[in-house]
Amino acid sequence: MSGAAPVRPPSPFVALRHRNFRLLWGGQLLSNAGTMMQNAAILWHVSLLVEEGQRALALGIVGLVRIVPIIVFSLVGGMVADSIDRRRLMLVTQAGMAVAAVLLAAHAFSGAASLWPVYVLTALSAMFTSFDSPARQSLFPVLVPREHLSNAISLNTIMFQTASVAGPALGGLVIATGGVGWVYAINAVSFGFVIAALLMMRDVPGHGEGRVRGISRAALAEGLGFVFRTPLIRSTMLLDFFATFFASAMALLPIFAQDVLHVGAEGYGLLAAAPSVGAIATSAALVPLIDRIRSRGRVMLWSVAAYGIATAVFGLSRSFWLTFACLALSGAADTVSMVIRNVIRQLHTPDHLRGRMTGVNMMFFMGGPQLGELEAGLVASVWSAPVSVVTGGIACMIATGWIAWRTPDLRRYVHDVTAPPEGVAASAAGTAPPGSG
């Protein structure tokens, strides 16, 4: 008889046992739903304020006004997140985004036909995001033990995708019944849930020994040097940027809903939620499976290629349900890639560098889709929305193949599924793992 008891697999919700993580997770679920409502409403709002022949370019400019503040402020935001209390920083940024939403609601309720306030307030919200995202992405890994980090990342993905399903779908209904102003107002209220969660946290770990002492060129150089000297992190960021740059078709979705599929605001809301329908199902499957995926590099590359294929077929589709299925498949494929990318980055980045790593990453993972929306709008204004989407999907597949060829480390990256969790291994070696506070 064996004297060793069988090892029970951990619960798929093990990270939610930690109170501080659970609070942040729940608050962000409600807040992100509001943000996704607002993102869909902004595109719809812009499409209503311009003439038909100018809509494609006007929608593409939404991506431009979102990415410019990211480019300008994200590196600074990363350094700030590595130098001050991340929870207090989030309290400021969440309040700032709430104010921007209130001003958008006021503009919409006023009935003004001017477009520039929508662009300006969208840019203001993006500026606060440049500081909020590094703080948030650096905070949540220290709220759970390192051995539960992969589970926390998977649960965060489920939270985000659930909000992405509920947000646009509810947003479409609110737009159809009350108008875009109510969407902005609801989003403003939703930030209060994150603020309440942050205020209710207790005993939040502080920065480790490598804490940045203010904003400086040396701190920036340290963060940039770490990212670009670490092949796995560098290659995942490049893959993220190029794939989403070419295959960012969501900005053109109002045109497909109005002119190609003729489904109105309700259909637009469902199509906007479709990527997250596929993503949330995939996220749920990944929660118990993420630590069992061995060939993580190859799985990630194939998932990005599938994302490009689904995007190209979406551009060719003239059926509502085929379009919905393609968008759902794109969301499923993107989720697999996103979870693996995030696990790689968080496990391979020390806590004192997480803010700066996230700041650099923001320029890739937000720059790709936002600049891609501008590119999609320009191509659509010259040719057509379907041509823009189809060529973008093909270009995504080409970019994926090129990055796979140029980065053999990524192709060969594997996870040892037989090894103990990294936090356990570090403890056994007598070394505190990064992120332990």
C-alpha cells in the first residue's frame, strides 16, 4: 500500500479564495461591463454625427484618439505604477474615467451635433487608462500566491470576457431604448464598484526591494531594457501588435450592421458581443487546462493564425449568423493567445518591473488594435469595409507566419506540466518568488 495520499487538483476558482483578489475581480466585472458598453456607444455615437460617406474615416479616427494618449503616457504610467502605491493610483484613475464618462453623457443628453467633444473625452479617458492599466496589472499578481497566478490570469480573462459579452449587448439595448447618453451615465456609475473594492482591501503588499524612486531616464531604460532583452516577452508583444493592427475590424462593425447586414442597433449590440461569446466559453475551458498546455508557444501561434482566418471570413460574410460565428471564433482564438501571453509575461517579470513592462506592453496591445482601426477606416474609405476586413485577416496570417519564422524561441517555448508550481519550487529552494511583496 502506498503511503502517499493522491494529490488533488486545485480548484478552478482557487484564486478567488483570496479576499483582496476577489474584491478587485468583482468590482472590475461590473466596471468593465460599463466600459464595454461605452466603447460600443462611442462608435455608434460617432456614426450618427457624420454623413454616410465620412463614417469609415470618422470611426477610424476613434482608434487614433485612443492610441495617442497611450503612446504619450503609458511609459510614464508604468514608472508611476512602479514607484507609488498602486491601489491609491487606481483610485485616482478610476475617478478620472468616471468624470470623462459623465461629461460624455452630458454632451449626448444636450443633443449637440459636434463631434470633437466625443474625440476629446475619449482621449481623456485613454489618458487615465495609461496610468490605470499598469497599476492594475501590477497589483493583481501580488494579491495571490505565485502558484495561483495562472489561475488568477484565467479568471481575469473570464471576468473581462463576461463583461465584454454583457456590455455591448446591454449597450445596444440601452441605445435603442434610451440613447447613447444613458450608456455613458451607466458607465460613470460602474467605476464606483472598483473604487469601493479598492477601499475595502486590507493588508495589500507593497513594492519589493526594486521599487522605483520617482520618474527618471534610468528607470525607463531599465524597463525598456528588460522587455527587449527578454525574447519571450518581446516576441509576444510584437505578435500582439502586428496581428491586431491588421485584423482590427471592430471599428467598422457599425457599417456592417447598418449597410451590409441591415440589423440595426440591437443586431449591432449582438455582433459587438459576439467575440466575447466565443471568448468566455474558451476562458472557462482554459481555467482548469492552462497549466496542462505544454507547447504553449505553438498553441499561441496557431490561435493567432485562426484569428486571422476568422476575420477574413467575417469580411466575406453576408449572413448575420455566419458573421456572428466568425466573430465568436475570432474571440475564442484571441483568448487562447491572450491567456498564454499574459501568463508568460507575469511569470517572467519581477514585481518591481511589472508596471513598466505593462506600460511598454500597452503600446503594443492597445496600439495594434487602435492604429488598426485607423488603418481599417482608411482602407474602407478608399475601397470598402468588406475589402478592408478581408485584406486585414490575410495580413494577420502573414504577420503571424513571419514572427514565427523569426523567433524560434517562441515556437519552441514549452511549459513543464510535470514540474511543481513555480511558487512552490521557489519556496523549496528557499528563495522568495518575484511578486511575493
